[in-house]
Amino acid sequence: MVTVMKHFSLIFLFVAVLFQGACTHEKKPSGTALPVIMDMVFNNPGEAPVRTKYNDPVYLKEIGYKGMVPEWFVQCAVTYESFKKNIIPEGSVERKWILNRQKEIHEKLLVAEKEQMPVYAFTDVLVLPTIILQKFKHQIIREAKDAGNPGVIGGKMIPDINKPLTQELLRVQIDEIFSTFPELDGLVIRFGETYLFDTPYHAGGSPLARGGQQAIDDHVKLINLLREEVCVKRNKKLFYRTWDFGFFHTRPDVYLAITGQIQPHKNLYFSIKYPKGDFQRLFPFNPTLGIGKHQYIVEYQCQPEYYGKGAHPDYVFNGFLNGFEEYSQLMKPGDKWGVKDLKGDPNFKGVWTWSRGGGWRGPYITNELWCDVNALTALEWARDTTLSESQALKKAAVKIGVSPDNVDDFIRLVHLSAKGVVRGHCSLIDIPRAHFNVWWIRDHFMSDMHTLDPFFDYLMKQDKVEMALREKQEAVDIWREMEKLAGRIKMKDPADQEYLSVSVTYGRIKYEIIEKAFTVILLGHVGDKTGKYEKKRIRKAINEYDHLWEEWRALKKDHPSCATLYEPYAFHIDKNGVSGDKEHGLEARIDQYRNL
């Protein structure tokens, strides 16, 4: 009897071990994580750095990131002593600024190093001390006629990569960056835009030609130099961003012409935004993704700069992964629709989230709820690419603090936000032919809609004016449904609970203002063309428009958590930065029809 019981015990133990092993195996992610999962906080140029938990390597490590991309201006934190001793004079304001920058970076690197968080510094190529550029300008600076776009976006005193001294100084810069900050794990290279608002003693810009064969040759020269200095000599990682304005970033022929001349390296990655353009709706998935012989990562913005900047929900991850609804009009059979179509490509190495930042100015938010939704959902998926979008979102929602009983309502709300945004801000009407200009709103600026006049002309020609106005009303209806959902979703943190409700109402008011503005301006445009105005309808919409602005201001006044409001002025940029242009703003256009 004892022997029989002993056998039964052994059998039971064996089965239990098998069962435990099976259960343990089921809990493990069935897929592998992407090797590169990194995050960046991008500060508004010329403004104080964003205060956010995403600047904290402790937090990033805790939630699962494998790298951070800080905007510390490391390219401006070196003295060029190895180039020429005392080229930045001892005791000068320039040298004091550089040394202070070094001290700040060292302090931040200590924290990241302690957490074993890899740091890949965001680096503008090529920005140099103004003293050096002025002293050697004839040996460094590109001829004015070839300087591309100098000034606010392109920089000033633009170097030329083809000049020997430019190449020498770039090598010196890289050497001093890594000798000064040996803890750095690599560099992220930006060349498409150069902003100098935060670097008072430095100048420069992209050292490359702006297009054609010369630009291709320049890229090859620059990449090879960086590859040698960063990847080969120092065994550091190099992420070369392709972002520019319609050349390297969006044209497969150019992408292949450049990258085809570069020898792959384990430390070299190309970094590519997922849209064929900037982080806008109505742009197709980027056709330069998934081609060529090099490793690449995909850039993804979590605080959409064109669609509220986190002041209201705008869920991007589903479109990023599976494609946006407008792709049915924009993409051809066989095209890649989203990042899911990159799975299985051995060169697809990772995702780079921009948890905070992008663009200019506001809205300024008080709570990162909607940034968290986009960032943490992408993070969950990147850590286990076998997850579906809804599975990743559900895991993120629970971690963010959504009550388990309300997760389905929360998922419904964020999915609706993507539909409400595209119908409210943009238009799904005949996208390839109607040429809706998505730039009419950006950051917290609302222009006078004159950029939409060609779209309005198309609507008149196709007899689709009322269809467009119904689309805007549909957007408002979506946001009203979201308000109802927000009213029954419970959050763990009372501050998040408050922000959830206030921010959804913020979005509803914003898109209702847009709906009324479209009614006024589109019907006004029709009247301008035909001489026949629907005066009663226009006046009613103006009255409702005015009341909605009052409601929006009251929301901000009564709820401290509410983000700052939009301004009915056009976006304007000059050497002093960004400001609102009242003359070409939404309010000015509405005023044209007040006295009909």
C-alpha cells in the first residue's frame, strides 16, 4: 500500500510539474521584443524644457524602455581644444556657457548610467561655435546660392560637407563629444531642420545640398564619415534620421540611391517617420520603410503636434500599427499599411517614441494621460509584437490606471478619438482629388482657412458642400459620444479622472467650434463666388461660434487641469520664434461675414 501511494505521489508530482511548466510557458510573451525601443522628449525651441516623467531614466527603465534620446545639445558642449588650443577663449562667455552645459549633461548621465539606461544624444549636424564659423567661414561655409533654406528652420552660416575643414571639424566634434561624455551609447543625427534658439553662441545647419544628385552625394559622404567615427572607431550606435522635406525621407528611389552606397554595420540604423511626410493624417504610410539593406527604426509621435498635443484624446497607435482609415483611398493593393507589415523583415529593429513634444508652443497640458496612452500602447507592442492592437491597448490602459471594469469603454473612447479628429480637423471626402490642406491648424494656431479655398472650390464643383458640413457635424456627434463614455469611466488616480472628463469636453468644444467655423466660412465662400449668401444660416453659426468660445474659456477658468486654449490666429515663424498672426487668423475670417 505504501508502495502504491508512493507511485501515485510521484505521478501526481510529475503531472503537477508539467502543468506548472505549461502555465508558466503560457504567461511568457509568445513573440520576441524589438531590440531597439527608445523614447525622446522634444522641447519647444526657445522655451523652458518640458517637465515630465519621461525625462527620468528611472521611470523609463521601470516601464520597459531600452534607450532614451535626450535633447541636451551635446554638439554644443565641446571646446574644440584638440582642434586649436584656446579657440574658445578661457574666461569668455562662450566658454562658460559650454562648460556649464557640460556640467549639466554629466549630472544627467550619472543618473542614466546608474540605471543602465542607454543614452543616444539627439544631435544637430552641423552646429559649431559661432567664433569658429566666423574665423574660418571661407573654409567652412556653403556658398549663399547653395545654402538651401537658411534662417529660422535651416540655421545660419551653413557649413558645406565637401570642404575639408568642415569634415575635420565634424571629426573633432565627434571625438570631443565621446571623450567628454564617454558614457554616451551613441548619437541620433538630425540634419533636416536646425533651430538655434537655445544655443546662443553656436550657429550652423545641414551641411548637405537640398536636392538632386549633389544631395545624394553629400549624404553618402556625411554618412560614411559618421559611420567611421561613431560605429567603427568607437563602437557606438548611430541613428541617422532621414527626415527632410520630400527627398530622402519620402522617395524610395532617393533612399535606395543613398543607402545603397553605404556598407551596413551592426551599429548603424536609419530612423524614419512612419508617414510619407510629417506626423499628419491624410498622408500615406511611408514607402521608404521596409526597403534596402540597412537596419532601420520607425519614429512615432505620442503627443500629436497637429491634433491637440494631448489637450484632448487623439489615439495614433492603431493607425501606426494597422493603417489609418483614410489609407483605403491613399494606398494601392500590396502596399504596406502600417508597422505590422514590417514584421518579419530582419532589418526592422525597433520603435522610437516621441512621448512628449514636436511642433511649437501650445496647447500646454497639465496631465500626460493621452501621451501615456499612445506611448505605453506602443511600448507594450514593441515588447511583444505578437500582441494585437487591442491587446496592447488593454494592457496599457490597466497600467495607466483605468478601472478593469471600464477598459472596454476606454478602448471605445480612444478609438473614436481617431475618427473624430480626422473628420473634425481634416476631411475624408475624395482625398486624392480634393487636396484638403491639413496645415490650416497647427499647434495652438487656427488660420483663416484660405489654405482651404481650393478644397472649398472642389466641393462646390462636385456639389459636395453639404456633405462636407455633415462630416463636420459627424465629428461633433462622435465627440459627444465620447463625452458620455468619459462620464462612466473610472480611473485609479482622481487627477486622471478629472482630466479624462475635462479633456474630452475640451475636444468636443474645439471640434464644435470648427464645425461652426466651417459652416460660416464654407457658406461664405460659396456666397463670395455666387453672390448668394445663406445669411440666416451663417448668422446662426456665428452666434453659436461665439457662445462656444465662451464655453471653452469657462472650461479653462473652472478647471485648473484644463490645457491652454487654441488661438484664432495663424501660425507665424520668424527669427524671434513662433507667434500668432491675427490678420490671417480664424477670427479675422469669421469677422468678414458678421455684417451680412
